[in-house]
Amino acid sequence: MNRLHVLSVTAEIFPLIKTGGLADVAGALPAALAAHGVRMVTLVPGYPQVIAALETATAAATIDDLMGAPATILGGRAAGLDLLVIDAPHLYGRPGNPYIGPDGHDWPDNARRFAALAQVAAAIGDGLVPRYRPALIHAHDWQAALTPAYLHYAGRTAPPVVLTIHNLAFQGRFPRALLPALGLPDHAFTLDGVEYYGEIGFLKAGILFAQAITTVSPSYAAEIATDGGGLGLGGLIAGRGADLVGILNGIDTAIWDPASDALIPHRYSADDLDPRALDKAALQEAFGLDLDPAAPLFGVVSRLSEQKGLDLLLDALPELIAAGGQLALIGTGERWLEDGFRAAAARYPGRVACRIAYDEASAHLLQAGCDALLVPSRFEPCGLTQMCALRYGAIPVVARTGGLADSVIDANEAAIRAGSATGIVFAPIDRTGFAAALRRAIAAYRDAPGWQAMQRQAMRADVSWHRPAADYAALYRRLAD
Ligand code: ADP
Ligand code: GLC
């Protein structure tokens, strides 16, 4: 098998910079694909966190004018990743969240910052870095989505570009007046170009010009090709249906392994579940919950946003508490949800606890200690926390949408008899549907042997990158040949 050189282009990569699952995926792909003969180098913006993490760095290329100032492309390694880093302090030399400034708003020059990422990607595809020619470019989300547009307007047909949509809700829409600043020709501003409802649409352009489009689960691939789920892009996506495929994400099963996880106090496996009870107690203690081994303990690890449906959980709390349940939550995000969970913790001391924070160690403890992990998302392209939950024997209770529906097998009668159930999948995604799911979860939890059988089945589910990596490699080879 000959080696295939792929340039992955992303605005986030774990463990260097992360706001969500995109970072996890971008961080896991290179190692997962190495096993398939793919040599993946990742192009990332040179945020301070990234520059600081570089273990080795050499100037691979220079650009005289990248959105108004010079830039250096650094080649180097960090945390086991092969990187090309855009060292351009005028665009990326800002600490903290990669998209949002200290005033809580998007950086005003985000169009330029991420158009620059795509411009550099296209230039590397076209030979900017001496002795490095990727056979294919894999661009992630709106931040990298202009890559195939730049290649197109430069008259290039190679290398082919795969665009992965991790979340259609983030589309990268910017004012038309920016067209010249972004280095796009006037004639690009048409329906067959970057124009999108009178603005410049980064993701729209990517969907139009990429040679192939993937999204992060088969169900989400079907959902986004419809008017309802397409958020304005459904028609365009449906038109590209022949080039669209859903590949379910995996998780890094070395980082997420309850048998060897250094971030949890008691390690366990499907064959030896007993220590899990000690993790539950540790979680209750760490979060200030009553030390109550018999209480069904529900967990949440999530961004707090409308997408995640956690307002449904706020509504369901009185019934959950009345049924003897507990809730431990870790998350950050929108103010109304943060406030809502803070208020709930104050109202139900010992029964509801929240950490309004982003903290990896707490996320691991929560997965190891809670009985069931709640993911009531209104839509969910893939979702990673339910996969971590499967692996940790925390029974996922998930909405029937996108990747949640594709990764959890509902404990219906047939699945229980077949021994294949791994969680609870509910619909409709509303207060009634979720309340019913919580009742089912509590009833199932009270049947200890049945619950343990489901935990073991969940822990045996293949949530690794094994299969998805093979799918990506096959796609790359088909396009690059
Ligand atoms: P999304 O990308 O939409 O936020 P995913 O489920 O795909 O959702 O990915 C979320 C990732 O972020 C997971 O790795 C999850 O463990 C992590 N995560 C989310 N919130 C927190 C938090 N408050 N603390 C630690 N990790 C978190
Ligand atoms: C996005 C989606 C999430 C998915 C992640 C990684 O953040 O919201 O569902 O798991 O990308 O693909």
C-alpha cells in the first residue's frame, strides 16, 4: 500500500485547542489513519496555545501578505501530531477561545482569520511548502470550508478536497463587502459561487466546490439533505447527494478507557464492574451530592446551548428528584442555562450539583461515576459523550437524532431479548418524550441484573476509530487515485 499524504485543515485540535467535538475528531484522525497508510499533517492557526505547544518548529514557508501582514508557516510536532502552523500574530495571536474575544462576542475579523486558514490550505495544495504536496485536503467545518473555493477560483482541479460538516448550525456567513479583502473575485458572488442569501457563505461554498462531503453520522447525512434539517442548505446538500456520505465518529479508546484511566480513582472493566460503585461514591463526594449508593445518578457533560436540549432536563428535574434521582452536571455555555442549573443546584442541595466549568478530569470522573448519561439534544450531528458513556458503562439516555440514534441501541423488548440493548433512545424530542425516557431509565436501573447486563453490552460496543478510519481511508484513495 503506497503512502497517501493528506493535509487536514482545522480550527481546533485536541489536546492543543478545543471548544467541542471537532477538536477531538481532528486530534484522533491522524493516528487512526496512520494504520491505513495515510500520512496526515494538520494545518492549524497559530494561536498562542498551539505555538507554545510546538516541540520542534522550522519555517516551512513564508507568505508576504496574509490578510495584511506577513506570515510564516511553521512545520513541527506537538502532542504526537504532525503540524503545519500559521504563525500570523495579527490574525491568531490572541489567547483564550479561538472564536470569541474578551467581550464575549465573535472576533470582528473572523472572516479574515478563517479565510486565511483556507487560503493557506489551498496554497499548500498548490505547492507552497517545498517538498510537500498533499494528494488530498480534508477540510473541517466552515472555518476551513473556503479551501476548495480558493482552489476553484485559482483554476486548480487538484488536490481534491473532502469537506466534513461537523455541525450545519455554524455556517460562516459574512458581509458581501468583504469579498475583495478575502481575495475572492467579483464573479464569485453568484448562486453558483460563494453567495448565500446576499452574504458570503463559507460552508455553502465548501459544499458547492468540495469533491466529496462527509458528515459525522449516517442519520445526520440524511437529515441535512432535507428542507427541515438543512438549515437553508438542504437543497444544495441534496443536490450533492451522490458525493455525500455519513461516517460515524469514533472516540480515542486509549484516552477513554475505564481499565487504565488515570483521571478516575477506581478502574474497572466489563468483567469487573464492582469498582464502579466506588467511582459513583467518589463522584457524589466530589460534587457534594448525598452519598446515596441506591439513587439513580444521572450525568451531563455538555456545552450548554439550545442544541443540547438541556432546558428539557431543567423541566424534568422535579419529577427526577421526586423519583429519588440525582444529577451531576459539568458544562459551560449560554447564560440562561448556566443560571438555570445553578438555581436547580441551590434548590435541590445534595440532589443536584453542577460545575459550570470546562474540565477534562471532571468529565472522566462523571462518566465513570454516573449511572446514566443524559443527551437530550434537539439535533446532534454525531455526539461524542454518549460514546464515552458507552465505554464507561454509563447508560446513555439519548434523543433519537443524528449520531445519537446511530450509536445507541434502544432497550426495547426485542433488543433486550437479543441482548443487544446499550441505552435508551427517545422520541419525540420534547418534555413528554424526555420525561418518559427518564422514567424508563429509572425503572431499568431498579432491575439490577438487567441494568448490569446492559452496562456490559454498552461497554462492548465498538466506539473506536477502527471502522470510521477505514471508511475515510477508502474515500481518500478513491478521490486521490
Ligand atoms: P459538541 O462538539 O457539539 O460540543 P460532542 O459530544 O461532539 O459535542 O463533543 C463534546 C466534547 O467536549 C467531548 O469530548 C466532551 O467530553 C467535551 N466536553 C463538553 N463539555 C465539557 C466540559 N464542561 N468539560 C469537559 N469536557 C467537556
Ligand atoms: C460537532 C457536533 C457534534 C459532533 C462533533 C464532532 O461539534 O455538534 O455532534 O460530535 O462536531 O464531529
